[in-house]
Amino acid sequence: MSANPMPVSIEPRQAPRVLIVDDDHDLGRSVAEVVERMGLRATQTTSASEFLEALTPDVSLIILDLVLPKVDGIELLRLLNQQGCRAGVIVMSGLGARIMESAEELAGALGLTIVGHLAKPLRHSDLEAMICRYHATMPPVESRPVEELCGCNEPDGCLEQEFERAMLQHEFVPFFQPQIDLRTGLMSGVEALVRWRHPRLGVLPPARFLQRLQDANLMERFNWEIISQSLAAAQRLTQISDLNPTFSINMSASSLRDLSFPDTLAILLERYRVPPHRIILEITEGGLIDELASTLDVLTRLCMKGVRLSVDDFGTGYAMLQQLRRIPATELKIDRSFVSRLPQSAADRVLVQTTIEMGHALGMRVVAEGVETEDQLAVLRLDGCDVAQGYLFSRPLPEHELLGWMTQYVAA
């Protein structure tokens, strides 16, 4: 049971600009039509010189062909790095998956935001799905850096004032992305993904503010705000629905070192009457590196209280197998960067297969995130993956939309 991804429609005043470079004018026009059909603004170019001339700060996404006359796509990636480009980049080419994957690795090494790659001949559905995923992180054209929002000359002080107001007004809220059991087709859980409902800029993704919260030493307070709201949502959902999905909540590295965290969480679980087994705390590999003794103390006590643990973004951090065997996790999440290249990349297919086999051998449930196409879903099912989440099923939803989505999904 699955649903096709829905094209994103954006209000014209907010519509981000997408810059396309492909020396094949007809193909570039075809890409531009897809972009415009989704409510975005498209600028089509056919050479490196035209591309660089059209590259202005309001460009949110770049769709770049690797094979260009005179200056090729690899050289353009280097130039984007030199110019400090912050736009997301989609690479496309007919040269084969391994070359595009190498170009992606290069873009990542250069500090660029790589969205994914697309093989020629291009499938419009794949392009739409990729843009849908990236749309969640595309800032509005008229938005400004968070430090500038209050309009004074002391960004640090103003930033703390913005965050203080946001905390008091409960502007930081969880959106919920459904997780689908691949054996039964039923919704088995949701992941809480934080957003900032800013009074002037609208809904902002975490990339716009999480690091700044960390720098302002506000992560602990922020974490408890999101955990409390997620538990309240779990309680309300139980009261109005027969479904009892699990709630996956991201756990910060600082919480892993807070020895009082398990007891405080237990108090909140009792207050909101949420059974511990319905909560899955997601921890990243990077968060497992420092202060191993306190980390194991916290994680072990959480498991003793019935809370479940998931290793998020597996394969992208530094802990890898050494840490995986040490912690009492019951779930392993395959990072979207590996899922996005299925089934085109043989190398990623092997890595995904191996991760699933290893997770099952360790008695863990395996979840794939970032699933956008039926082809990706078919590979994951074939390889025995347990659960999937991504835009193929649903974007992250505010709580008031989640119940409606669940009702429609069950009916379908």
C-alpha cells in the first residue's frame, strides 16, 4: 500500500528559483517545465557562461548536467564552492551512475548541498520526487538569516531574544512523518521532525536554526520542548484513534551525557500516559563517540525503563560497527543518501542489503528513510527491509493533518 508523491505547489511570492544548465536546449526546457509545473521559478541556461551569469543569491536549487562544452559540470562544482554557493545541487548525466556518484562525493567534499543525481534519459516523476524532498529545506526567496530577523546591530543578543520568544510561544513544533510496515502495508509509527513556526517567515526547517540553538546553549531546553509536545500528540492520538503508532524522537548528543535524562523522561511518560514501548529515541552515530561511559549509562537505563532506541543515519557517521555492538539499540535506520540511489547504484544496493542483513542478524528492526519512488520501495521490499518512510507515502505533517492522512491511508 503506497501513494505516489504529490507535486509541491508554492505560493508565487514564496516560490524559490531553480537554475538549470544543460547544453541540450530541449531537455533543459523539459526540466524547466517540470519545475514550473510544481509552482517554482525556472531559469534555463545552455552553457557555463550563461549559468554563472544567472547564478544569483535567490537561487535555491541547481540542476546541473555534467557534460557541457568548454567548461564541464565538475569544473562548475568547483566554481560553486569558490563562490560560497548555498543552493542545493542535483547532478544529471548520461555517463553512468558511478560517475554521477563520484560527482556527488566531490560536491559533498567541497561543502556543497547535494540533493541527488538523475540519469538520462530523465524521468519526470523522479525529478518531481527529488524536488519534493528538497523543498522541505528550501528557504523562501524573501527570507533573511535568522540573526537579522529582529533588525538590530547585535546579532547574538537579538538571536537569543528570538529564541526566547519562540520557546515561550511554543513556536518550535514537531511535524510527523508516517512510517510504513513493508510486510503489512500498515502505518506502524511516525517520526517527529522539528519545525519553527516563525511569525514572519512561516515554517522553517531545522537547518535554519538548530546549529544556532546549539551555539546559544539552548539545546537542552529545546529538546524537552519537542519531547513534551511529541508525547502530548501521542496521548491525543490515542484518545481519538484506534491506531497506536510508535513515536520516534531525535535525541541530542548532550542528552546522551545527561545522567538525569532517563528519570526525567519517565516522569513525562507517566504524566502524558504514554507507554514507554511506544517511544523510540533516535541517536546518531556521531553522538555515540564522546564520553562512552555516561552514554552507555543513559542508554542502558532508558532500555530498562522500556524505551526503545534507534541508530539514525547509519553509515554516515563515525561510530560504525564498533559502537553498534556496544549499545542496546533495537532499530537501525538506513540513511536517505543510500536509499536515494536505489536501484541505479549497484554499490549502494550492496550497502543497503548488507545493512539489512546485519541489522536482522543483531535482532534489530531496519528502517529506510527518504523513500521517494516505487522503484526504491520495490528494492527495499525485495531485500527484506522492515519499515520505510519518505515522500512516497507522505511529507512531514503537522499534528492536525496527521489524523486525516491516517484515515485516508487506511481507506486506500
